[in-house]
Amino acid sequence: MINRIKIKNLKGIKKGELDLFPLTILLGSNNSGKTTILEALFLASNPFRKVPYFDKGKNLLAVEVLQLMHETLKAEGFAFLLHRYIAQEAEIDCNVNSENYILKFIKAFDKPYIYISSNRKIPKENIDIRGKGIVPSIGHLSLFNNELRAYFDLFLVDKSLLISPNLIKFGYNYLEKNWASIINMGVCRKVAEESSTLSNESYKDITIEPFLGGKLSIYAYLEDGTRIRLGDLGEGIQSYIITRILYEVEGPSIILWDDVESHFNPKILFKISNWFGDLLDEGKQIVLTTHSLEAARIIGEINEEKAGIYLINLDKNILKTKKITLEEIEEFREVGIDVRVADSMLL
Amino acid sequence: MKLFPLDPTSRTASNISTISRKIKINVVVQSGFFDGIAIISNGSPDDIVFSILSFHSDGKEIVGIVKPPRITRIAVLDIIKTYLQPRIKKMLILMDQEEDNLNDIFDECKRRLIKNNISITKEEGELRLKVYDCKYVDREFKIILVINGLDEINVKKHCIEDHLIKAACLFLKDFKPKVNDSKKAWEGLGKRQQIDILRMLKEREKEAHLIFSQHFKGLEYLEMG
């Protein structure tokens, strides 16, 4: 489990740190740094590892997923990882069992690259960067285009899965391209049956078959033998099914979920919170962001002993945090304060 | 002065936002840091009036604004500790006088502060305005108590509508309130005339200062560094 994360010059966060719990819920305004914290944790395992998302003809690497999430028009490159695009170095420091795992993103002066370095005793390639000397590096990212190169493939901290409404379509693509191996894992029937409790229909299995016109599509098989395309189900049920399959395929120790309430009514949120309860019992770690007090309450109550809720915001790009309990949220609500918007007063 | 509603889904936030659009006072903000809060203990139209007065309080200072749900008047003093977050240095409480004697209100306020372990280190003010320098554990802060009501309006229960009725007498030709109750007199005006009066309060700053003198003095304390 990651006990603490420190971030320097990563995206919108110039400096910040946060203690993590088995279940950490991040509440805050838009642009308060919530997603950046998840992304830092996602990169911490290894920015160059393959993750269960597919786009542009290939299985994506973790850092490519972030690039896609932040794609703006046709701009390429990984400079977006560096604070204000100009910071010379960014750093993600995860504390795991009293040991610090530091990942550095170092911009070279003489080459158009960001070199990734780690403090762990792992295979590295020594790169001579002008002004920095010899930097032991595990790979590099281009500043100006999508070129990247991993020198070694390994895990630095526990493997994490990032879930976001923006990534569902890449999850779909991954399922299609890797269906043969996924079907052999036998997870689809289990996920289909569990998803049945979310709607009035009873799903028995999930398959990929040609749709009218011959092109492949993902289907949920109903009890009566008929089938329905996943894309024709409600967004919430689709998200739940895709996430559950990706989780089973990837087997992460840490789940990072951005905007957990997106597309979900309380019934699905309740189902997800029960799933989270099972994951916590299995020793998994969950970090999620939400704008919804209802979601924070439903999920936070599933295991209050293991949960930590934070109110977060950025003040001049410095991360401000306040640990807050469900009782305090209720107490503030009683006097007319919505903690999600009054963060500038509370932090 | 800019107002930051502490709950954007509250009736108060909606009232302020609506009046801001209708009479074009740009007072609502939804970001920024602040060290003062205005607690509108009696709800509406106090929140609407307060936003117009804030418009006249020139300057860019941001103040949080809140109407505590289910709690009115002096009872808000029992919950102010929840508002007393590290940044907060000043709290303005706006409340109706109703039928109470002013000294009784101030005495009751002091009694409630003491009951909540808040000590008063200094006190100043005038007829319907009191400013208390307070201390709670190691926190020092100001409570600015502004009481709605005007002696010249001959009613049993004094409230913010006393001031609005005075404004109506000043701005509307031949307006003579027929009832001995300023709330009823204000309600009797109808929406269109109410908006006209509020608009004139926005446009005629000098008169607004005369009608809401204790409020403007209270706002000055709230804006002080």
C-alpha cells in the first residue's frame, strides 16, 4: 500500500503531499489537483508499463493514457507533465512500508527529451545530460511529439488501474483487441451476472460477435437468449461492466477512479461501494475523486475505519488539504456550508 | 465587496444571483479566498438587500455569505464556532430586531457567546450595531452584529422591511403604507414595485446610505483589514 505521496512540479501541482488510506476519497472544486494526484499514483508504478487501454492500433502505456486524456487538438509531446510546461524537473515520491520510491522527470537542456529516473536499485541506462551530469534513466519521453522509449520494463510500486469516464472508449477498444485472451479468463460470465442486479434485465454473459453488417460488437447476453449491444445499455451500466472486466484482466493492487459518480445513480454507486468493500477486505487500495457528497458518503461509509476523506484545493499551485469526516461534512451542511465549494474558507 | 455563497444550491445563493442579474449588480463570485463571513440569520429579503449594499461597498474584498438552514436570529450565535475556520477573522450577523428591546438582544448575544466559551475582549458600537472583539481558545476574531429596524417606522416588529418601506416612501410617489406591519406593507407592493425600489437602492447610493446606516457601518467593519 502507498502510505504517502509527495508531488513536485507535476502538471498543475507545484508542490503537495498527502497521506493515503486503504480508501482515500478526494473532494474538491474543479481544477483543484484531484486528477493530478491520481495520475501521479498511476505513473508511480512505471510510466512505461502496458495498461488495459487501446488506441491508434496499439495497447497503450500508462504515460500514453495520460497524453490521450489531456490531448488538446493535435498537440503532441509530454511537456504537459511538467508544471506550466517549463519546469526543469518533476517528482513523484511514494512512501511504501517506510521506504521512498522516487520517480523523477528530468528535462534535458541539450536534447528534446524528458528522462525518467528512479531511486530504486533497478536496471537503468546512464544518460549524460548537459548541466545534470550522468542521470540513470529507465526511459525517455519526447517534449514535442509522441515518441518515447522504455529502456526496461518493471514495476516500481504496486500496479494501479486508472479509471475515468474519458477512458471507457479506450477500454472498449482494449476488450475488442484482446478478446481471445479475455474470454479464456472466464471473467465475463461473472461480471455479467453481477451487473444484472443493476438493471431490470438479467445478463448471463458478455461476448464479442458481428453486429448487423458484419462488424464486431460487444454484447450482453440475456437470460432469454437474446442479446443487447453494450453501447445500447445505459452509460452507468456500460462503465461498470467495462471497469469490472478491466479490473479482472489487469489485477491491480491499487484502483484509481476519477469522478467516480459520473453516470451512476445511487443504485450503481451502492453496488460499487459494496465491491470496494470486498476489495478493501482483500487488501487492495482505492483512491478516488468525486464532486458528489452523496458518493463520498455512500462509499466512505462502506468501511469508515479504512477510509480517509480529503478536501483539497490549490493555492498558487501549492496543494492544500484537509482531512474531513463524514460527520464534519454533515455538520457543515447543517450550518449552510457546502464543503465542495467553501474549500477556500476551510483550507 | 463581492459575495461568495457558501452553498451555491441554497435559496440565498439563488436570491443573490437572481437580483444580481435583474438589477445588474455584479457581486457574486465563486472562487477566491476570504477572511470574513456574512451570516444572514433571517433569510430573504435580507440576502437580496445585503447584496445591493455590498455592491455599494466599493472594493474587491470577498466575503462568504450564508443563511444557516433552520436557524434564525440569535440562535446563530450557538453555531458560529463551525464557521470559525482558521482563515476567518470577521463575522457579520444580520438579524431582525422584531419586538425585542435592543439591550435585551445584546445581553442575550453576550450570554450565548459566553455559554459557547467565547470571551469578549472589547465592545463598541451604537444603537443597532455592536462590534465585539472575541476570543475562542487561541483564536481572535470580530463579531459584527447588525440589527434590522428603524425607530421612525412605527411597527410592532422591526425587521429589514422597515428599511425597504422607508425606501418606498422616498422613491415612490404617494406611497403611504396602510398597515402597521412593514413585512405586510412590503409584500403588498407587488413584485414589480419591489424590483423598482431595489433598483433605485442600487442607483441612489446616497439615499441607500441614509436608509441602511447601521448596515453600511457594519460593512465597513467587515471590510477592514
